[in-house]
Amino acid sequence: MSINDKAMEIVRLLTEKDMTVAFAESLTGGMISAELVGVPGASSCFDGSVVSYSNEVKHRLLEVDEDVLKNYGAVSELCAKQMASGVRKLIQSDIAVSVTGIAGPAGGSDLKPVGTVYIGLAAEGVNLAKHFVFDGDRESIRKQTVEEAFNMVLQQLV
């Protein structure tokens, strides 16, 4: 299933269930939101998102704990979980997904190489994050992140 097909299925399922979704995007810079709003009818299930590229925005708008950013970094499971719960609270959506990672070509380390991504999901009674290490160039890593974020929404909806 293509990214566009997944976006269409998400809009269909959310609309059917009278639910909403929001995103907190770091490395994707709005790509997830753009893919979703490319689907006719997305306005019925999508109220907004936050592109939180800087740590300050992650902390100030999404309520990511400064200690998490300092001790674990923005590219971490805890940060992804707090970003998801923060954007869910801010937008007041039923489901929220966050993405944070290193798309490259620079910025990686031995512990967190380029391609390291955490995707968080928050919903009623759910707050989780998954860790991925994607291969490829910057654009490929960002597209793989969009695809996995959509997969997580779909898994939550079915």
C-alpha cells in the first residue's frame, strides 16, 4: 500500500469512527501532515499539527521535560512519547503521533547513527514509542518515517 493509499485509509477510518488525529513532527518537517491533507475530506478528522524542530519548541509547546531533552536527547523514546502526548493535549485529538530522529547527512553518532528515528503514539490509554533505524539518504529516511507513522495510526485504528 502506497503512502497515499495509507493516508486515504486513515481519513476513511477516522471519519467512520468520528475521531481526529494530530502530529508532532520534527525530522519530517510537516510531510506527514501534508500527505494527510492531500486526501479529500481530511478536514473532517485533522485539526492541526506542530512542527517542532527545536528543543525549545518541543519543551514550550509540547511539554517535553527539559530533563528528558538534557539526559536522553530529542532523539529518544521518552521524547517521542512526550511529544505525542503533548500534541494530543494541545490539539485535543483522539490520536497523536510524533516523529523525532536524525535524517542526515550529518548529525549522527555511534549511539544514534543517521537514520535513527523514534515514532510515538498517544491515544486513550496508550502512550508508546517505536525505534527505527532507516537506511538511505535524507529524503528516503523522511519518507520511511512518514510511512511508519501512518502504519502506527492504522494499527491503532483497526
